[in-house]
Amino acid sequence: MKKLFTLAFLAIVASLNAFATTYLIAGSHDILNGSVDWSTASTENDMTEGTDGTFSLIIKNKTVSKGTYEYKVFEKGGTAAYPQSNAQLIIGADAIYDITFTFNPTTLAVNATAVKVGDAAEITHTYTLVGEAKIAGVDWSTTATANDMTKGTDGIYSITKSGLTLIAAKDGGYLYKIARDHGWGVSYPSANAVLTVTEDGIYDVTFTFDPNTYAVNATAVKRSSIDTHTYTLVGVAAITTPDAAWTPSITANNMTKGSDGIFSITKTGRELISGRAYEYKVARDNSWDVCYPSQDNSSFSVTEDGVYSVLFTFDPATSTMNAVATKTGEKINRTYTLVGDEEVAGVAWNPSSTGNDMTLGEDKNYSITKTRLVLLKNKTYNYKVVRDHAWDVSYPTEGANATFTVPEDGTYDVTFTFDPVQCFLNATYTVVTGIATIQSGTSSESPIFNLAGQRVDKSAKGLLISKGKKYIAK
């Protein structure tokens, strides 16, 4: 009977133990087992119950840096955590420690002690600025290596964020912290630091952190007032497109403001020629009222022909601009062809006429000379330049034609030129022979000329000139 009672008692104890509450420690992995901060899923930081009913966890031979570390006691499988605010363990120097955590479930007392058991080699850490995206670029990211601070010769870490647009009346200011080793296990200060400014503006802000005193600071220097203007790239047709050359009203060329206050625009697929200057400016508010530079143009060039992506930047605080051309493809061999009225092109508006293909000169411009054209004083002659024997791309754009006139009736040599950088067309003429004055009136004896400027009789056939007008004789 006694034996049966003993077995029943042990069964009851085992049953009670099965439902007993157990605890674990979670917090900064720097003072615990494992490599994950605030992990409640792992068993490696479970606490052990002592005979006095208190729970403990001992971490042996842990290398810990000087600093303040936070932790909590969590009920396993439950929702309770102690204390309500995080507990803290303060480490006074880099060293090797035995760390003992204790918890009394009756009094809810939480404690941790660290006993130095050895010296540690110098421990190096990475300190990173984290905070609101307005000042850190990304919102509260401990892994943004672009925000890693640099250690100075005085041991102070710092980082400067330039061109920040800050508002004096922002509710609560701009919040930030310094995180250690790209994680949330250790960060400074325990509450967020706050950056405020006394007036709206564009600022350069230097953030500093002293790992010896844990002092966090931010110094804001105002560069300029907040810029609400629009800035637009204007320049030669080869970089802004032919229909937008030197036109500040083209909103497609408006630049975008970056978080650093710098405006930029990238032009891709630009076919650029070595040895030519590509000129440009920046216009403010889509007009010529204010532009940069105010007098001369900025320019850039490339060292080899090819297809380029060009990044243009403008800093309104310093009125400085820059262009960086990156080659993205090899040169595309283009053909440029004169098309126009039959009197100037020989055939009327025919883009496939190889006889009108232009020649590339040493100045990197294209040209063709049409000789012995019979031209009339009172007529406007139309022409264009087409690319690659097709109407897909032609100059001038948007259906307009280039035109020219001559001062007197006569025979002319006319040279047509095309600048692929400016997308500019021009026609210059030289008088070969003048046509004798054509008498007005209807007399059948009026002189008749062919298109070569030669006088012919009235039996001639084809396109002829008489009394200042052209006609077809059949």
C-alpha cells in the first residue's frame, strides 16, 4: 500500500512539473548565447530553476565590449515579460566575462552580474546613423552601409549628410540614433536623439558619436533657403532632342531634385561624336529669365564616337553644374540625305536618292553641293535632311522645312550643310551665271531658258523658264 502511495505522489509531482512555468532571457546577443537579438524562439538562453524557486542563466567566457546592454525575462509559451521596461547590464571595459542572470518569480526581481575572467583583444565595432528617411536617406535601417560613420583620430565617429531640407516647425523634430554593428542589439541613446532647426532651409548636418561617453550629437549648418524653383536642361539638339534644342519650356527636360538638394537628369541613347563640344545650360522656372551659367555655356566632349548615357547635375546652392558621359554602345553609322523641291534636289522629296547623300567633313559636319541650279528671285525653295534614307527622322523636325531664296534670277551652285550636334541646316550659294533679264508680258518672243541657265528656242521640251516663271513644255 505504501508503495502504491509513493508512485501516486511521484505521478502527481511529474504532472505538476509538466505544467510548471519556465523562463528564458532575450535581449542583445552581445551578452547572450547565439547571434540573434531578442530571440524568444531559441532554447539556448533558457533559465534553470534552483531549489529556492529562483531561475538563473549563466553565460561563460563571453567577450563583451564596453557598453550598456538591454535584456528581459520572458515566460516560455506565455506573454509575460519582466521588467516592464528593459533591464540593463552595464559593461565597464572590453573584456571576457561570466554573466549571471537571475529572476525571482515571486518578487519579479530581475538581475544580471558580469564577472571579468580575462582580458580581450581590442574589439572593433561599426557605428551607423539610423533615423527618419529625411535625414538618413532610408527609414530606420541599421544595415544601410552608406550611413556607416567614420572614426577620427580623436576616436570620435562622424558622418555628414549634405543638402538636407529641414523644416523648423516639424512636430517632434527629426529623430535618429546610432546603431552598433548593423543591428538593434546596441544603440545610442536608449531613447531617440532629436535634431531640430530654428528656420527652414537646406542644411549640411554632421552627426557624431563618442563610444567612450556614448555622447550623440548633431550639428546643422544652413547652406541656403529652401529652393522651390524648377530647373530645366537646355542645350544642343544632340543631347536634348532636336525639337527641344535650347528651349527652356520643354518640361520633359525638367531636372529632379535629390535628397542632397542636387538636381539631375539623365539622357540616354545619345549618339555623340568625338572632337565636338556639346553645349548646355540650366534654365530656372522654364524660362530664360534666370539661367546658369548666366553668360557662357557649359560644355562637355567625348573621346570616341559612340552611344552614351549622360548624367547632368546642378547644385543651386553653388550654381555649379556637371555632365558625366558614359559610353553604352558603339558608333552607329548614319547616312544623311538632302531632300527638297525638284529645283534644288533634282528629284522631288525623295529620301532614297543616294545621289543626294551628304559627305562627312573633317569638321564632323555633313554637306553636299548642287551645281548649276537655275533659281528664281521671287521663289522660296524648300528642303530638309533625312536620316538613313527614311522619313522616320528628318530635320527640321515636326514637319517644318528649311528654306532659302536667291537675290536674282540666275544659275547657282548651292552648298547644303547639316550639323549633327546642333541639328542645324544651312544653304549657301555662289552665282555661276546670271540669266538675262526676263521681259514681262505675253510675247511669244520672250527669252526661254532651261534649268542649266542656257537659252533655248521655243521648240525645247521639258521644264523651262520664261518671263520669270517655270513651265513644262511638251
